[in-house]
Amino acid sequence: MLRSLVGSEMCIRDRAPEKKFFLKSDIVEYQRTIAKLEEENATLHQTYTETNQRQRELDQQMIDSLETSHANLRRTMVESNQQTLQLEQQLAATQKEVGELVEANTALSNKLDLLTAELNLVSQQREQETSLFQEPEHGTVMTGPEPVPDPVVGEQPATPCVEDYQPVETSSVAAPHQADLQSIEGLPFSPLQADTAIRLFYEYCSPDGVMTVQGLTKALTYSWAITFVSSELRHDPEVLREVRRCVLDPRSCINAGAKLEEFTIFTRTFAFFDLNEDGVLDLPEFCCGLAKISAGGIDDWADFVFFITDVSMRACISKKEMIEFLFQFIHLFATIQGSVMESIRSKLVALHVSSESIEAHMAAVQAVAKNPEEVVYPEMEHCFKGADSIQLGQWKNNSAHFPKLYNKLRSLCVGILAPNRPAFFEVSHQTSAAPTTAMTTHPGLPRQHGAALRADPAGGRAQHMLDLHISDRSLGQVTAHTTKSSPSLLY
């Protein structure tokens, strides 16, 4: 037993150096591994540090680039705003120059008109050195075989001097005073036209001697209503009183359902006449306006209809504005004509005009009034030529393609100062009792003076178109195509 223990102890002692050797070897291996890992860790740390530094540099470059771009953008915006301001200033200066040029041009045009009128007056005075101009005797209106030609600027003599004037007694208003004649001296009026204009002004002006929009509305409505009275009845006092009653009576067909002074055609005409824009018209303003719309040339007429149609005052006419204006004119035209025809129906029947002819004529006009688009829309394309609006210069250059209803309006306006102008409904074309030779003997009818009417730019073409359709009626019988061709009654 003892021997066995001693042997075991010796064996353990022999193995102890070997175990110690193995432990030292492992430690050395571990230390190498640790050193290697620390070296790799240092390498990774260095790499991370370099990568982080590179990322910071890239971020800084990005920030610098964005700041540079932002600064450039702000500088560009500032420069652009400065250029915009400069362009706006240049535009304002250009508009001011254009306005000054337009004013200068207008002043020169007015001066030219005055010089032309003075030249016409001087020429007229030279021609009258040996003989003075004489008006028809007994205060009657001229009704010779030739119609009174529609005046055109530059062709009619200027308003006569006071000593050359003889009043024409055709109105309830007293004859014009010398001061009235002197106030409109130089306008392209004949003595008869000057007398008509002055009497019309005082007939419908207010007691203080100025005309409001209501007065102008009544004056124009009355003058236009007379153009629907046949030549045989136009100087009948009873007819004139009845027409005046229709205009003044608020319960009449003309005034029922709407205030005429609120119609665009009257409000814009008043604005066109009101040169000093004080809200009322004096005699010179009223006569100057009549000279342009009743005795002026085609340029004056183009200016007038452009102004009254351009309701928005944008210096251009849109299709909508023209359509609304023409619709309103058709309504006004049909209303006035229908009211006048009804008021003088008994007179027409007394002159052997059949009731069927009157009813057929009025039915044709009312048919157009109920369907105005059939007359208005076909005219739009010829006038606008595919555009949505038209300016004044284009409007004047395109005068040949004006809607025909504007010619009808001009015929009404010219009739204000031309009392012998043929009516839209002549008795001699409708009567069954009058002989056929009446058409060739009665003065001032469309058939007799068709050539003069066709040459008249103020409405000859329109009246001729009407005359062609009326000529198909004979002995009081209206042909079947009268109602089918009803639009012609407004052309």
C-alpha cells in the first residue's frame, strides 16, 4: 500500500513540467491572436476615421454647392425683377407717349375738321355773293321730284350765317334764335337740317336748357318712329301728335315692359354725345353728335357704332357684345315699328291699305324679333373672320362686312335730319286703290330713286333690299314668300 502511494507521487512529479509547458504555449498563442485582433481593430478604426472624414468633406462640398446655387438663384431673381420693373416703366412711358400721340392726332383731326368746315363756309359765302340761299315758301318741307341726299362731311354746306337763314315752321317749338345758330355755326348742316336739329333739342330738353339721357332717348325714339311713317302721312299733324304720344306715354307699346333710357343703344349714344362728360347735353354737343351720326361720313359712323357696341370700354368689340347689342336693336326696331303701325292703322286703311298687308308686314317683323339669332348669327363670321374680338382699326378696315343691321341703324339716324327719306312701309307700295302710276309720280319713294339710294352709304343698300321684297306685293296682295323672307324687313 505504501509502495503504491509512493509510486503515484513520483509519477505526478514527472508529469508536472510537461503540463507547465503546455500552458505557456497556449498563453503565447492567445497573446498573438490578441495582438492580431488589436492590429485589425486599429486598421478598421483608421479606415472608419478616413471614411468619416471623407463623408464630412462630401457633405461640406454639397452644402457649399447648394449655398452657391441658392445665391445665384437669388441674384437671378433680383436681376429679373429689376428687368421687369424697367420693362414696366418703359411700357408705361410708351403708353403715355401713345396717349399723347392719340390726343395730338385727335386735336389735329378736330382742327382739320374745323378748317374744312371753314373752307366750305368760305366757298359757300363766295357762291352766295350775288344770290342768297332761299328756303321753300310757306314753311313747307322740300318735296320735289328728287329726294334730299344724305349729307356727307365735306359735301354739304356748313351751317349758314344768321343773316342767310330763314326758319322753317315744321314744329311746335319756336324758330331758332340767332344765338342758337351761331353756337352751331361750322357744323356740316344745311339750313333745313340746322332748323330740324335745334327744334328737336328744345322739344325734348329740360326747362333749364340741357338734355338728359331721358330727353335724348325720347328725341331719338321720336325721330326714328317718324321713319316708319309713310311719306303720305309724315306731315299729317294728327299722325305726328299720335307718334309723339306713343313716345311720351309710359303706357304705350314703346315704353311698356322696359325703360328705354336704360337700353345700351341710348346710354352709349348719350356718352358719345357728352363731350365734356358732365352728364348733360347742351345744344352744341347735341348738334355735334347729330352731325356725326346723321350727316357724317363712313369714318364717323364707324367710330359711333364701335363706341356704342363696346360696352365694356376695352377698345375692342367681342362677339358677345355685338350679339347682345344687335339683339337689343332688333327688339327696339320691331317695338317702335309695331307701335307706330298700330297708332296709324286707321290712317293707312283710309288710304286703301288692306288690313292683310298691315298684318303681314307686322307679322314678318315680329317673327324676326322672336328669332333674332337667325339674322344676327350669320353675320358674325363675316365680321370677325374667326377671331373672338375686333379692334377699331380692324373695324374700320372691315367696314364692307359690317352686320347689315348696322346699316339699318344708320338709315334710322340719317332719317333724323332727312324728313323726306322714304319710309320702311310706303303706302303706295301697299294700296289697292291707287293707280300703278302713283309709284312713278310720288316724290321720295324708293322705286323712283333706287339708284340714288343704292349709292347712299347711309342706308341705300338696306332700303333697296327692303324695296325688292315690297315690290312683290301688288294690289294689296302679299305673296307667299313674304313671311319666309322676313329677315329682309330688317335689312
